[in-house]
Amino acid sequence: MPLSVARAPRLSLLSCAVLLGLPVAALAQSSPDGQTAARTLDRVQVIATRTPQATASVPAAVSVVDGALIDRDRLGVALSDVLAPVPGVIARNRHNYAQDEQVSIRGFGTRSAFGIRGVRLYLDGVPATMPDGQGQLSHFPLAQAERIEVLRGPFSALYGNASGGVLQLFTADGEAPGAIEAEAVVGTDGQRRVSATASGASGGVDYRAGLNRFETDGFRDHAAAERTSFNGKLNAAIGEAGRLTIVANALDAPDAQDPQGLTREQFEADPTQASAGALLFNTRKSVEQRQLGAVYTHAFDAGELRLLAYAGEREISQVLSIPVGTQRSPLSGGGVISFEAPYRGVDLRWTGQGTLAGAPLEWTLGVAHDRQTQRRAGFENFVGDVLGVRGALRLRQDDTVQSLDPYAQALWRPNDAWTLLAGVRASEVRFRSQDRYITDRNPDDSGRVSHDAVSPVLGASVRLRSGLHAFAAYGEGFETPTFNEIGYRADGGSGLNFTLQPARTRSVETGLKLDDGGALRGEFVLFRADTRDEITAATSAGGRSTFQNAGRARREGAELSLRYARDRVQGWLAATWLDARFADGFLTCAGPPCTVPDVLVPAGRRIPGVARTTAAAGVDLGGDIGWQWRFDAQHVSDVPVAQTSDERAPAYTVFNASLGYGLRGAHGHGRVFVAVHNLADRRYAGSVIVNESNGRHYEPAPGRQWFIGAQWRWGD
């Protein structure tokens, strides 16, 4: 039976169903005077393993960040603000809105210079990762988020390609009576965000729709950005056993300036500066995205049928700082990249229930198909002596990637203490490129390649005593290179790098889960992941990267998380130790172009971008009404920035604090707050660009920042 946990005051009492009609992790209970009743942690149910299960008995490392932790007196535009309570996860805010955030789970995903790799993303059940493994976070509506689930370890392989981990964000459902919510936050460096949300429910239909606007001048030179986004969700009961959910979102982010990374010397001298190339070429990126998804579920006596269908289009135009001399090569792809990427997919699933040896058995059979097309073009980034403008055409190609994934899983509880879970997914990912720019000096570079893998997973959980479970899991996964990663060759030649192979990983984990049914919940996990054909950067310069396979790699470590909530006090702790190294030595390139790799990376060198230790803790005091105090801290150890040297970004510890006041009026309730981030005004690199050939590895984080915010909800 779910217990309660306090949530953000801008949310009303939620219904006990999320997308697909599954149970919500946490509900709030308020006393008649508006004060929050005694806060205790819930017996959280998650759908990370595809069917709703209590986290305590799931044989996998899975974490839930609910509304009480999501709405923590932040600017509200970056997942890095809310994922600190999840061990094994590092979300790095580049403070460069042309490149999005970097999210890694257990060391997977750190090679990404932009976007998300190695981690599968979902928004209200709809994929935000393309079939080649490339994902984006910029359209995730944090202002409407009810909960975030993070699945780490072997069972993420059930989601197919690029599943080093799975991150899912769920927005709240609408409910009666209808309500309107508004929020505004302003802060240092011209940062400002406003959002408005309307919700309601009537006659078996509920809805929630929100509009969000964010602008910043940037704390660095040449770092201004703006974003306008919309997210809407509609739920409708279809007859007595059917349910339809429609999710729609849109994003417009024009001309986000890209200050690029800095060298160590530039970072230490003035972290607010932009690179010379960024200023010379006016580097920037524009993104538009529109997406529509629908999920239909129908319950039968023998089980449940679920059908997901989605479609969308993403348009990107980006100006890079590729030198003019480099672009004069007949094989150059230019310095301005533009593409339109329509995508679509379906996922059909049947979940049945029965018995095996007289004990409950739940099983799922499904098949998923996803397809993306990229109409890609490259242009020179100069016209005559004018730099940073679209010039002559240098590349045009149509790229298609599609995947077909049948999968099956079964969960069996032979008795009250044991839970056994097994699954398998067979994946086929096909890449095809059709060259549309063929000249006497630029040959036809069309080509195709196909990758396939079978990913089995096994897990077991046992209740040792009331409130304490032990679990273990094993899984095999794979990660293909994305189209962006095969888009260029290290030797400077034309055509795609179809020789780049998928990375294949075997991982194991074991741990303990504590849930006392009241105020305390915790988890301790040991894990190891062995990868062959590790994908790593070969060269990276001017915003363009090439990649290669680097033999075997190993990631192993330990994770600890604790959360306490009772009455008006809530606290949390998360800590990770992670050792990530190349198990094999290999040759790589010092810089582009690279005809023959000539730099040795010795076996045992740490994988760049991975911190060995991270720790975070926070405490919240106060209820929904009256004074609210919040304090948190985060520590990240030094981070290797390149595989060819021992250079590291320094370790750092930052502290944040806020003071708020919740109030209730005749027609609603809300709060005001003031927050300060990086209290000690610490200078540090919030993110790194790994293996940057010009040494521009460092993406600085801002110093001390102030924010003032206000929220109000009408309709309660």
C-alpha cells in the first residue's frame, strides 16, 4: 500500500495513475490548514522494467526522483539540477545551450561532445532517443515533471541499442477541478524563465498542457540563448477497458551561441571568455522539433495489450569553426551543417499473467520498429572574406537508420520472498547513406551497413527480512555508433566511417535495498561492466569529431543512496565510486587529419570524462506552507580530459542554498523563494570535451549565481 511523500507545492493531489495507467510513486497529503502531513517515503512502483513493480523487489538498480526533489528552487531548465540524488549518474550542465547537457550512467555516455549517447531517453513513454542511439534532452519539460526514473545496469539492455542506462521523465496527469499554474524565475547573467500550465479532467478525459520560455545572456562571452517549448498530454478512457494517451511537444531554439571549450590556460586566466574560433566564425546552432505520440492500452481477462506509435521531425542548422583552409579540400564536408530528420516508430506489446508451478507468473512479448531519415547538407562557413555565413555547397546526402527489435521477458515469484526476472531482446539496426553530392573531385560515397545483437538479461531478488532485499543481475547489451559518429573519417577522406563497429558489453551487479515502510529508503550496489570494441573519439576539433574502436574497456564500482523523509524534514545522500579504464592498449590520432594512428594509449589508462568519485547530499526543512529551507552540496573528483595524456580537470565541491515561503490564498496557493548556487564562488569546469585535439577540453561553470522565483496555482 503506497505511503505518502511531500511534493512540490505547485502540484495538487495527483491521481494514482501515470501514463499507461500505472501507479504513481508518490502522493501528497495535506491537512485542512494547508500544512503538509507527516512525510514518509512510499513503496515506490516503477515501470523501468516495463511492468509496474515495487522498487524494493525489482532485481535491478533503479532510482526515482519525485516532485519533492525535482522542484528544488532551481532555474528549472537542466536535468543536472535534479539528478544529483541518483548514484551512478552524472548530468553535466555545459552552460552552453548550443550543445545540450551531457548525461552519463556508470561511465557510459561521456564521449559525447553534444547530445546524449549511451543512455536511452523517454518522455511519457515516447522515445527521445533515435534508433542509432543519439538522444536529446532539450524538449524535456522539467516544469511539468512529476517523476523521473533512472534504470542503471544490466536490465537497461532490454531497451535495445545504446542502453548503458535508461532515463524516463513522466509528466503529471490532469485532474478535477481544473487548475492554472504559473511560474517565473530570474537570475544572474540575464537568466529568466516563465512557464504556464493548464490542467483539468471531466468525464473520463484529463489533460495537461504547458508552455515554457527561457532566455539567457550567458555567463560566458558569446553564450546567449533562448528556448520556447510546449508539452501537452491528454488521457481518455475508451470504453470500460481501454485507455488512450496522446503526448505532443514542440521546441524552438534559434541561434543559440556556442562559446566552445577553452584550453587549461584560457580556463584559468578567464573562464568567461569564448574561444577565438567561436568569435571569428560566430558559431551557433538552431533547433526546431515537433513530436506527437499516442499510447493505447486495453485490458483483457487474460492480460493487457499496449500499442505505442509516434512521429516527429527535428531540424538543425549549425555553424562550426572549421578553418577556411581545411574546407578548401575537395573532400571537406564544409563548416555549416544543416539537416532535417523526420522519424517515427511503433511498439506493440502483450502482457499476460498466469502461474508456473502454482506461483504467479507475468510475461511480456513485444516488437518495436523505429526509423529515422536525415536529409543532411554541408556548406562552407564563409562567402569571400565574410566568415560565419552559409556559403557554397560541399555535401549533400540522405541517411536512413532503422531498427527492428522483438523482445520478451518474464517475472516469476515462486514464493513471497523471491522474485525472478529474465528477458531477451534481438536487435537489428540498419544504416544506409545515399550520396547526393558527386563531382569529379568528390566520388560517390553511398553505402550501407547492418548490425545485430541478442541481449539477454537475468535477475533475482530475495527478501532477507522485512524491509531488506538482496538482488543480483546479469545482462549483455550493445551500442552502435550514431550517424554523427560515422559521419566523418579520421584520415580526412570522404564518405562515412562504416568500419566503426558497435561496442558490446557484459555487465553484472549485486546489491542490497532497504525500505522500512516508513521514513527511510536506501540502496547499496556493486557493479562491473566489460566492453569490447569500446567506441572512443579519434579526433575532435572545431566542433567536428571522428571515432574509432579501442578494444576492451572495464567499468566497475559501487553506489550508495539514502533518503529520509518524516514530518517537515527530508534528507538525501548519493555517492559513487567508479573506476573506468581501457583494458587494451591501442593507437589513436594526435589530431586531424590522421592517415595513420601514431599515438599509443596504454592499457590501464582511465577513460576520459569519467570521475572516479562523486558524492551529493541535501536537506529540506519545512512544509508546503510557511518557511522552507534547503541546502545541498555536490563533490566531483578530478576528471581525465584526454586518452593521450594524464591531464585532468580539477576536482570540485559546490554548495547551494535557498530560502522560501509557501502561502495559501482564497483561490489557490504558491510560494516565493530566493536561491544562491555555488555559495563559495568556486571556479571549476562543469563539463569537459574529451579528446579535443586543440586542447580546448574545458567548459567552465559559472561562479556564484542568484535566483528569485515565484509560483502560484489557481483552482484548488
